[in-house]
Amino acid sequence: MDISRLDIHNSDTPELCKSCEVRHKGMCGALNGMELTLLSKHTRQVSQPAGEELVGESTDIDAYDNIMRGVVKLSKTLEDGRQQIVGLQFAPDLVGRLYASESPMTAEAASDVDVCRVPRRILERLIDGNPELRKRLMDQSLRELDEARDWMVTLGRKTASEKVASLLLLIATHLDPDAEGERRVFDLPVSRLDIADYLGLTIETVSRQLSKLKGEKVISITANRHIEVLNFTKLRVRAG
Amino acid sequence: MDISRLDIHNSDTPELCKSCEVRHKGMCGALNGMELTLLSKHTRQVSQPAGEELVGESTDIDAYDNIMRGVVKLSKTLEDGRQQIVGLQFAPDLVGRLYASESPMTAEAASDVDVCRVPRRILERLIDGNPELRKRLMDQSLRELDEARDWMVTLGRKTASEKVASLLLLIATHLDPDAEGERRVFDLPVSRLDIADYLGLTIETVSRQLSKLKGEKVISITANRHIEVLNFTKLRVRAG
DNA sequence: CATTCCACTTGATCTTGATCAAGGAATGGC
DNA sequence: GCCATTCCTTGATCAAGATCAAGTGGAATG
């Protein structure tokens, strides 16, 4: 891999980097706002439609994907096909297990996704030379660890009803972060099967719990995926 | 906090640091083998009997504990008392959420534990100045993240029987790492209740599954806590 | 417009693991 | 050694959620 053309410096015009306006020249997402521009032919923007795989379980990692738009789901599968979603990632997260040559899980576009793809060696080199980037990635890793452990409580100790409420709460927080008061509006980025696989339930149970929340006027659902939270306080109480 | 006396350097005699032979002067565990000696009155060795709390959930973090001997359990509790163990830590792990002022969970001595306690500010300063230590802690965090996600699969998608086998496997790996062939011997560092809280089960179910494994001659149990694995291959198959 | 397909919902029944209840075995104090 | 206490096991019953089985509705296709 040719990294001789790699040029890392604090950009005088970091605005160029925002939202990847300068494609193939700027790194965005988590790496944005760093006032850092990576001028390299290696970095490029990639769009994936929902359902498309970014990295497969137990496959070689040769690049990291910085999410700019959309939702990525991380999952693990047992030999007999049972699946567990172990995390959702949103912009501006970086997708990919740092410092591993093999991915411990599958990363898949849940919704349509735009990412900025950085070759592995390049990012690892960037990290070494850039304390702020290093700190940022350390923070993301530690935050993901906190989230994974929070979710272990949900998986191990909550009822089906609490699990579903917890997931709605999680998604609402990410997809409608600025909302105030009782109302939240968003589109579920995942299918009922994905929800079930995230919560350790079956699709039938998920469906029943959503119907129950609908019947109790905590949420309203239109077109299967469009959720309107009517009573956020109640939803939080349900989540335990 | 007085850190003026802090002196960090690569030790010429790292042997002094092994197993904390020089107490109050050396950092051990994860920090051992770093050929690094921290000469500071702030670092000290602490022994905690089983059951004693090291850090409470939502309490201020003012020190990190480097495990030198024993097993530490990390847990989270819901308001109504339901508990989930979100991780076990063994020597030479570092206990404590890096870069947070408040602990997201309880850390408790599962067995009798010896730790090397380092004040928070001191360790954070050490990290800044020491790339190898930084890498080591990053690796630990990423490994813990992998483990948490593996456990999410166990919690969400495995049966009671598979869960219990998975835990025995996990503990055997840590407490009898050098064993070869089919036999493994160790003492459970945790009670049945802890096992249940780690697996998202009840003590009754755990007890029944252990009895089943005993009946099938996969393990033998003496004095409640002493486990002898008779057929490691079978145990691995059971773990799914 | 009819048809197919897919994602989701709803109902009936079954199973796994929880709960309730009792008793047994190890541990600590005196 | 004896007692109390705590931890663990085992049995009987119950219920949450899984499984099995039909639908429903919306979007895509011809």
C-alpha cells in the first residue's frame, strides 16, 4: 500500500471537510471537526443501500468506515443461525474493530448509508501521529463499552415490554435528539426481525409489544416503520 | 493532589516490580512488565476480602485498581433491585472506567483480591506520557468490548444450558489456562446468585443446569465451588 | 387492475425457565 | 460439638415468551 503521499496536518480551512464537501480529500464524521485534512487518494466516499454488508464476521479488516449518514448494525451469528445484534452505530461513529486484523462481527447498513472509507494502515498511522484523533477513538471505544454493558442489563434482566421500550428510547435519542417535551418522531432504521435480534426476542413478541404500546397511546405507528412517540415520559418509565 | 513527586521512567531493574515485591513503589498487574516504575507515595497495595466493594455505581472515581490476585465482578442494578453482572475481571486487568469522573457500575471483589491502587489523576498523567501504557489500556478496553459483545450473544440467544456451559468455559479459560487435554480444575470465584446474575437466570435454573452437567459426567462438583471439568470438548459443544 | 410478495400482525398452543416451597449441606460462632 | 445462618438443591406449579399457524395490508410487478 502506497502511503508516501499521506499528508496529515491541521487544516487552515477545516470547513472544507464538513459533510465531505471535498470528496476523496477530507475525512468526515467522527474525524470531522478535527480540523484535520488527509490528502490521500486512499480515502474515498462509499454509499451502501440498506442491507448491504460493510464488513463480514471473521473476515479481514482492510478499511475503517466513518459513518456520515445512516445507521449501521453490528451483529454476531451462532453456527446454527441464531443471530444477535450487538450494537447500532450512527453518524459520526467509526465502524471497525481497531487494531484487529479480523473483524469479530458483521457490520451491515441498516438504512442507506454513506461512509468515508479509510484504509486500515492509513488510519492506524494517523492515530499514532495524532493525539486528538487517538483520544477521540478511545472515547468512542469506551462509550461503546458503556453502551454494550447497558444493553447487557436490558438483555439479561428486562421483560419483553421493557426491552422494546428501551430500544425505542435508544433510537429516539439518536434520530430525534433535539426534540423537547413529550413528542418524538423518527423512522425505525431496522426491521422487526432486527429489533427482535437486538432484544433477544422473536418478531411476534416485538410486534405484540409494539401493538400494546400503540393501544396504550404511548406511541403511534404508521407505515410499519414511522414512529411517533406521544408520551416520552411514559416510554421512559416502561423502559425500566 | 500532590503529584510533584511523580517520577516516571523506564526502570533499570524492572524485576523489582514483579508481583509488587516493592510495595508502594511499583505498579504491577497490567502495568507490570512495562519495565516502568512509578515512585510515588500515592500508589499503594490494597487487599479486599470477597464481597467488598471497590467502586460503587454512580460514585466518584478517584482511583484505578490494578488487579494482582483474585477476581473482580462488575455489575449494574436496576431501581427495583434486579442485577446484571456485566463483566468479570482477572489479574492483570485494570479496574475502573477510564476518563470518567463517575463510575457507570459497581466493582466488587468476587474472591479475595489484591490490587495496586493508583490515584486517578496520576494514572491519567502516566497515560499521557507513556505510549506503551496507552496502547496497553486501549487493548484492554477493546478486548473488554469484544467480550461484552460476545456475552450479549450469550444473554440474548443462548438457552439456560448453553449459558451455564459458556460461563464454566469462560472461568476455566482464566483460572486454569495452562491445562491441556480434557481436564480442567478450578474454584468458582462467584456464588450461584452471581452466576445467575451474570447469565440472566435464577439461582434455581443455574443449580439445575449444573446438576444436569454433573449427571452427564461433563463436570464434577465438590464443596459447592470446586469444579472439575471431566470432558472439556463436550463442555465446549454445550456452550454452543 | 389483478397478482404476487414481503413485512408485519394476531391468535392458539406449547415450552422453557421463573416462581413458590421445602429441605439439605457447608460455614461460622460459641 | 452444637446451633444458626447462609448457600445450594430439588420438586411442583405457573407464566412469559416461543412456536405454530393464519391472516392482513402495502408496495412492487405484470
